[in-house]
Amino acid sequence: MTTPRILVFGGSLRRDSFNQKLAAVAAAGASAAGAEVTVISLRDFPLPVFDSDLESASGMPETARALKQLFLSHHGLIIASPEYNSSVTAALKNAIDWVSRAESDSEPPVAAFSGKSAILCATSPGALGGLRGLVHLRSILGNIGVTVLPDQIAVGKAHEAFSPDGSMTDPKLAARVQSLGSQLASHLAKLLA
């Protein structure tokens, strides 16, 4: 039986990102359910704004290629997405745009996304917790071949939801976030059986 491999990250570049903390909580649930989990930070993969002229002249940047290889080598995704102006962050959309690019004529379109499964969550200082941005992210991922599982969590008052060590202050809420990760791990285990 193949062990599900899940790539986990927040959609923010902030060093102390609440969404990166939320992603880590969901990752713990996936790991506890038997998945092999890789937690990354988008800030470790600096990317120029996607520009097809740049791509034509220089090819895919090495950081984009490294990020794409991570996507290709995992079965599923846990994304904790901040909400900027009712949508996804520019950093997250830009990462998706670079990773989606084919590097040769023989590579299928959106190979790094097609056939993957994902679970989404968000947190924000606002009352809605980033919920509006998840609507856009769900649409983007669905249109490039990702099966986005229906359950999601948007955590409001992010500045109160996390302890300094990154754990969540509400154990019941932490359990709900961890359950997202375990749901994805279980879903992938069935697909890979």
C-alpha cells in the first residue's frame, strides 16, 4: 500500500504568518492519520511575477522548478490561504501560475496539479476568517484538475487563535483543523489502495 504524501503550506510570505501556523496544525492531523507530510513556506521559494516573456527568455526559475517538483512528488495538498481583498494572495496565485507551467511539449498541461486532492483552510483577524478567499481558491484549483474536498475551516480573530508557540488556543478548534488533515490522508489512502 502506498503511503499518501501531502504537501502543506500557507499562502502568505509573512515570517510569522497565522496561516502557516494553521497549516501546521492541519498537517499534524494528516501525519497522525498515517500520511507522509512535507511542510514548506512559500517565502523559501522566491518567485518573480509570472511573465511569459520572462519564461520564454530564461525558462522556469530554479525556485519555481524546485517548488513544482515538490507538487509533482506529492499526492495531496493542504493549503491555508490568507484573504487579501476578498481573494487569494498574489504570492499564492503566482506560485500556482509558475507551478502549473509545462516545461516541454511532451508534459501534460497542469501536470503538477492534475489528479491531486486538496483540503483548504484559512485564518484572518477579521470575523469571517478568510472565508471569501477560499471561494476563489477552490475555483482556481478545481479548474486545474485538483479535487478539493468539501470540508474547510475559516478561523476568525487569528490574533487570538494562536499561542506564541504556534498551537491553537482553543483545543476543540484545533481538533477540527487537525481533522481536515486526517480527512485528506484517509481520502488519499483510499485512492491509493
